[in-house]
Amino acid sequence: MKHISSRDNPAYKRVLRLAGGKRETQAENSHADHHVVLEGVHLCQAWLQHIGSPELALFDAQRLEHSAELGALARALDAGLCLSCEPRLMKGLSQVEHGQGVCFVVAIPTPPLPASIDHNCLWLDRVQDPGNAGTLLRTAAAAGIKHAYLSPGCASAWSGKVLRSAQGAHFVMAIHEHVDLLSAHGRLAVPLVATALEDAAALYETKLPPACAWLLGNEGQGVDPALLALADERVFIPQAEDVESLNVAVAAGICLFEQRRQQHAS
């Protein structure tokens, strides 16, 4: 494993730019794919388990000597993909207060938009908060949903905050970004079910379809009216009076697991 001791190392400078959310230069990447930095043991282990080897792995040299978990992760990779670096350099890459001593550089998966959307899926309309976006993906994955479609205006699915909130959900789902949901409606082969407060049926009194596109909207404005008009079903979650409506990620969790409960009960 090669060791990096200088901030001027080209490989380190590339990872530093990526960790800061910057795009690669043409000299660094002549291909059409885009890369992202995964930080932390859990995310890196999840990538290795579900996707495979990264393009590059960086380890804190000091922590690597003393951490059995980091050592096992390094041994699972081709040594030619791995670099160790000084603790101060790894700290410069970290987006969290207490880093875990490992980063992977990976190519962002870009699945093609299917011609027919005939599966249970999540449709997110301008969900802007990265924590909400990541929690929505994590919740959907836990409910067995394998596909998510994100409109323009959503938080970037592969940003560090979304990745940390999703805790590996990215690697078991097909995530489609920048999707024109109005146009994509023509591809739907399952009902479109939206969460809404008006002209909606109570969730627990509604027989939910076994597969549908769950449409959830912006934290402040809700679902775009043009999209809402296309919904085959609107549902609301009964709650106590004089209380603000639920956070979008919490509402999604209730809806998705009510659908799952109904499927398992039938």
C-alpha cells in the first residue's frame, strides 16, 4: 500500500476536491461518469458488499495500524487500490467532526429510466433537505422498495449528508435523479398514490395497492399541484388536532409500512 504524506499529492488533491463536492477536471476523469467520496466504515463496507471494489480507497495510516475493522476492510481490497495517508490529511477529507479513518472513491451508479415503471417505488418532488432525502431512501429500502425517482430541485442524492442519512440504502436501490415526474407519469404502469391533506382518504381506511408510486412533496409546499392532479389515490395520516403536519420522512415511513403490513396480512 502506497503512503501519502503531502497535500500536493495528485491523488489526494483529487479526493479532496471530490470530498468538497467539486466536479473532476477533464485531466482527472475523461469518462462521462461522475465520482463521489464515501466516508466511514459502514458506508464503505456496504459498498463493498453490494456493489464491489471502489476505484480508490484511502486509510488513515495511524488508525489502520490499530483498528481491526479497518484492517479487515483493507485486506478485502486489492492493495493497488489502497493508499494510506497521514492523520492530518485524512482529517482534511472528513465531512464530520469525528471521522473513522477510511474513504472510498466510487463512480456514481446511473441506472437508465425504465420504459415501464411497473414496480413499487418512491417519487420525490422537490424534497430539499438532505436529512429528509436520506431518511426517505433509508426508510424505502427498509420497506422493501428498490426504486426511487427524484425530481429536479431535490437534494443531491449522492451528497455527503444524504449518504450519511441513508446509511447504505443507495447500494440496494436504483436511484434516478433529475426526473421530470410529469413526463415520467406516462411510463407508470402502477397507481400513483400521493400524500395530501385535502380530498384524501384516511390511510388506515384505504386498501393500498400492492405496488404503486408513492408521491411525496416539498417540505413546505407539498406536492406540485400539477402532479397531485394526476394521482390515482390521495391519502392522509390521521393525527391529533392543532398539531402541524408530519415531517415528510416520518409520513413516508408510516405509509410505506402500512402498505407492507397490508400485504403481509392478506
